[in-house]
Amino acid sequence: MAEAMRLFTLAATGNHLLGQYYLGLMNVHGIGTPGNYKFCQQGTMLLKAVAEKGREAQIVEKAHEAFVGGHANHALIKYLFAAEWGFDVAQVNAAYLLERTPFEHNTTDLERSALINWKRAAQQGSVDAKVRVGDYYYYGQGLTVDYAEAAAHYSEAEQKHSAQAMFNLGYMHERGEGLAKDLHLAKRFYDKAIVTGEEAYLPATLSLLLLGVKLLLNGELSFYLYGDEKAASAAAAAGVSAGAAKVAEASPVTWATFFRAWEDDLVIVLLVFLVLLVAIRRRL
């Protein structure tokens, strides 16, 4: 059995349909696997790949041709058929068209139908679908607003390296919606979003700019600039902010007297200018 597993693995790696099929069966039933354990998820993915290369997959191609040809309604019908057969690509496309194609129908019913397909695709591992399901709960599209449920779906997508999900989690931490209000965690997620995807660069940078102003007003500028958790923890234990602790080390002038009321606006303007300058330099 070990030799059969090895040969089927080689065949499956070369995209041989029968190799993928038999390797999937062996994983599902625990035949020839280490310790004869059943690797159901891996086996199911192999069998799914085989099924999606059958004749039924032609309907997905025809749906795409209809959409490119400007026949969105015909494309939607074909995608809905394929979605019922379990094609995750069809589920995503059907949900997309249900959201955007104008119909003389109850909008709530269309949103619910779209959500069903987004959920099905999300269960099959589609990262974009996980984000969209979170959006439905966050905005209450066709259902009741549930920030906690939205955060749960965003977290699943974030684990799959979705920059959009990272940004959304940062936003929710910043506002305390469905998650604990934590400006430090918000900054962390915004930073991750910038590194993960280019499309998140501008919105995450602007959010970091506003977040920096909030941290400044809270006396926690050192964390924003340096990510200095130790300084923040030590200052918190002493009953002062991290920013106040930094200033106290440098001079006997306290944080409150250093930033007099008439200087606050100037400091904020300078901070905005500094963050924009750093963002532009990174982009270049």
C-alpha cells in the first residue's frame, strides 16, 4: 500500500485525474496513509479537483462566456446551476452577480441568496467569500447586524492573509465594534494590512494617520512611533502614559506642560505632515 500511495502521489502531482482520484480515496479511507489515519480534508480536496474537471465544469466556462459577451442574466442562471453542484468559483460569481445585476425583485431576497452562495464558497476556503460574509453581518445586509459574527469571519480571512480582513479588524478594534476597543491592536492590524496587500496601502495609511492623532491625544505617542510595549507597560504600572514616561526621561518638563493648550493644533498638523512624508517615502 505504501508503494501504491507513492505512485498515486507522483501521478497526482502531474495532474493525472485517476492518480488524484485514487489518492483522494486512499486519504479519505485511511489506506496506505501514515498510521492508516484518515486525512479527510486532503482527500476531499483531491476528489473535488477531479469532479471539477468533468463535463459538468463546462457550464462554468459557458457562464463566463455569457458574462464577457454582456449577457449577465444568462451568466447568472448558469452560475447558479454550477453553484448548486458545488463549484466554489460559480458560487462566488453567482453571489457577485446577485448583488450587482438589477432585477425587479425584493432586494432582501437577493441579498439572502447572495449570502447563501458566499457562505458556501467560504466553507470551501474562498478568502474573498469569508470577507464578504463578514461584511453582510457588519452592515446587516439581509440580516441583523452582528459585529461579533462579522469579526469572527474577518478573523478567518485574516488567517489566510487577507489584507482587507486585516484592515477591517483594525477598524473594529479602533472603534470597539464586536471586539475590545484597543488602539494598539488596531495599529498592529493596519500595519499588517499595509505589508500584506498594495490595495490596502492608502486606506490603512490614512487610518494610521488618524490613529496616531488619537494616541497622541491619549499621551501614547511613543507606542505609535516605536511600538514600545515595554515602555507602555512600565508607564501604565506607574500610573502615567508611555508618552509621558518618555518625556520625563528626557527632561523635567511634564507631558501636560510640554503640550500646552495653544500648541496642540500645531503638534497635530506637524504629526500629519510627518506621517504623510514617511508614507510617501516608503511608497517611492
